[in-house]
Amino acid sequence: MKFPSLAAPWALCLGFSLSCVFMANAKGTQPERPDVLLLLADDLGYSDLGCYGSEIDTPNLDALAAHGLRFTQFYNTARCWPSRAALLTGYYAQNVRRDSLDGIPNSGGRGERPEWARLLPDFLKESGYRSFHSGKWHIDGTDIQGGFDRGYDLADHGRYFTPKRQTLDDQPLPQPAENSGFYATREVANRAIEFLSEHVEKHSEKPFFGFVAFTAPHFPLHAEAADIAKYSGKYDQGWDALREQRWARMKSLGLIQHALPPTEQEVGPPYHFPQAMEAYGPNEVNRPLPWKSLTAEQQKYQSTKMSIHAAMVDRLDKEIGRLIAFLKEKGRFENTLILFLSDNGASAELMVRDDGHDRSAVPGSAKTYLCIGPGWSSASNTPLRRHKTWVHEGGISTPLIMHWPRRIQAQGELRTSPAHLVDVVPSILEASGTPPPTQWKGKDRPAAPGKSLFPLLQKDVLLDRPFLWWSHEGNLALRQKDFKIVKAKGGEWELYDLSTDRGEQNNLAGLQADRVEKMAGLWKETEQSFVKALKDLPSAPPKKRGKGEAEKASE
């Protein structure tokens, strides 16, 4: 399927609008193309920011929200690497071989994108942009191969203090020494500021696109002692009370109005690692049990874990604050489009990897390997159902903050239109004045599913789209307007009216079987269209990977 030709009315309007901007620029009466800063958190829960109902201090992100927009129904893909593929290509991950698709070899976490599935920097070059990446990559190839001019890749996601695998412009960096003061979240910001400084000094006449992908607050729970101390004892009340408190704040903020669903006490981690439970010892629990049913020792252990998680989110916000301060200092803040979001919901996973877990070490230090687990994950995803990996609302919902002083006048407002990661590329292309690419090297590209978010800059309107689609490890979903079908791996289709039941409690499948059948048919038809498009298409030429760069399925 092709995009409309350039003779289409929308294309003529776009061309006319852009020509007016360029003419105005020549006269000095209109702003230049905006800088773009895309900030990505990892495993952040829907309610983990202050502006989304959290008790965690996030003043810098809260300020962006107060002077920008907050989206209440923005979606990711439920997992790290498919989300990054969708975010930077504008396609569903299955459509570009970056998540598993039945009948397509070399798809999934190690799949190579087709040659036409370029990343956003390749197209922004046409509009004069320079691009940089700092942080987690988790896409096939490398950031420099993906079109970025500068790149810091923190490929070791299991060591916040002494990562063994990190590269600068595809060249390996030495492992930081113990007690060197290195901390991953700070280093990601350091490198981003380094690239920004270089841009301002050597390329100030050009706009930039920055992709800053933090690993925080993804496990392991590693944080600096002073940050942890700030939240010591904060979570002694437990996850049940925390869910109630966050829900109440979210209602007062207007973010959500449905009832708080009960915790699914039978749902634990998506993968079972008995050796991890053995390493953790008797104070770990792999189900979100009632807080009062835990022993005093278990409560203390669990409270400490959430204190570390909060410290990681707090530090994430502080480092984003440094980026914002730099932009303000250099006079680039007012015309920078900033987007902040997460790659999936909070994680219920419990596992031990890399350097293992030393029970005698101070929690949160380099020798420990802790995860928040399903109890705190349920609280972080308040008031939604389930966790990362599942495609129920808790697994696929993310905060999205959009800030752009030059263009967003409706400050502090909410946007309720359902939207998805595939919408980020068309939005940035429109912001940059870059026409949507219909070809690569003379060959047609498939039609992309995303919609520009620009109609939402001034008012809350419903984006006109046929549906949103999900598939990950047998967990499936499709949303049409307010209705969503969803099923967990091995289960049956469920149907929910999200206009009144975002918590997915009232399954309407038995009452509206015809609707379920039609929507399930559309889900299958979409999957088969991806299979058909890729079946006889060669992969992109294999790209050289750095040591240890191959993705791990559990990331």
C-alpha cells in the first residue's frame, strides 16, 4: 500500500505551509525549525511521576507537564526492544522484523529490519538536522549505523555503577572502576550534554534531534545511597495503601475516573526463575499478596526495594533537569519540542543476572540485584491492570509529556485521545517540516500506521484512525475507538469498553460476541498483512554488532 501521491490535497497544503515558513524565515519573522529532544524511561509505571499521581519527587518533569500537555491514553508495545523499533521507525515492531511474527524467520528480539525501515535520523537529515543518541539502544545495528551523528551506547543494562559494555561512536569505552562515582543515569545525561555542547559550538545554525534513552528505573535496583536515604521508610505502609493514595491523586488531577480494580493476587512474574527466589531468600514474595499478610521482615525488605525504585526515578528527574537547564542556558529551550515517555509499564519480573545478588550487601549497591516484583509493579501501574509484557492496560500505558513553548499554548492541559509510539515519527516529521517519506532508494515503503499528534497541540480532539494493534509473546490486543479486545497468552479474547472501564474489569465478550469476532478478525488480518509484506523480502544486510550487544529476551 502506497502513501498518497504528492498531488493529494494534504500534500499540497503541507507543501504550501512549509514554503510559507521558509519564506518567512528568510524575512526573519518566523522561528526556525525546532530542536527535538526525545526522552525515554525504561520500565517506568503509569503513575510513577508526580504529575501522574506519584509521591516521588519529579519537579522537572512536573514543570514540563504544567507548561505543556499530558496524555492520558498513550500506548507503547509492552516491551523494551519492540517499543524502540516503533518509536524510531513509525511502524509496529512486527512490520519491521523487530518482534516475533509467525511465519517470518529472523524476526523478534534479534531480527534485522528491512532496508526500507530506516530510523528517524535518516529522514531528518534531509531537513538539515544533526542527531545524537545517548543511553540504551536495544535496536538492531548500532546508533551510528542507524543514522545518528554521535552516539553513546550503554549496552550493559545490569550494572549501573560499573558497566562492562559501553561505546562512544561505536568505539568501546573502558569499564569504570569501583567507587569512581560513575552512575549510569548521570552518565547518560553527561553524554547528552556533551553532544549538545558540541552541537551549539560547531553546528549552532542547525537544529538537532536528541534521543536520550535512560535505563532507569529498569532492574536491577541500583541507586546512590543519598538518593535512597531520601525515601527511607516512605513505603512502610505497603503497596495496598500506595495504590489507594495514587488512585485518589490521579482522580483529583483528572487523569482517570474509573474505580480502582483489585490487585490480581494470582498474577506474578511473567517468567519463573526459581534460582532467583532462592538467591533472594525468604523475604521475597512473587505475588502481590495483601501487605498485612507479610511478615515484619518481609515488609521491611519490600519497603526498602520501593525506596530504591523511587530514588532511581528521582535521580532520572534530576538528570533531565540538567538537560533542561543546559537548553535554557544556551537559548534553545523555547523552540525545543520535548517528549517524555516510557517503553513499557512497570515490571513484575524477579530475576538475578550479571554479577549476581549478595544478600549481605547494602540494598541498591553494585553487589545486589533486586527487582521491584509484582507487588510494587501493581502500585506503579496504578490504576491499570497487569504489568510489562502483558498487553492489558498496565503493560502498555505510559505517561507522555509534550512540551514546546513556541507552539503549545494550551499549557497544563490533558489529552485523552488514544495514541501510540507509532505516532512519534510522523509528529516529529511534521514539527521539522519533513515530508513523510514514501520511498527509500527508489523503492516504495509500506504505508505507516501512525498519526501526527499536531491536531492535539491546541485542543483535545480524537485522532482519526481505524485501530491500534498489539502482539507480544502470545499476548494480543486491538483497540477500536473505546472498545478493546485483549487476551493473555493461552487465554480467550476479552472485551472492554475503556470509556468506562479502563481497569478492564467488566468483560463484555459474552454479551457482544459479534463485536469480538469482528475485532479478532481485524487483528488476524493485520497480522497476515505483516506476514505477506515480509515473507519474500530479504533482511537488511547484517550489521556488525559490538561485543555483548545481542539482545536478551528478558530485557
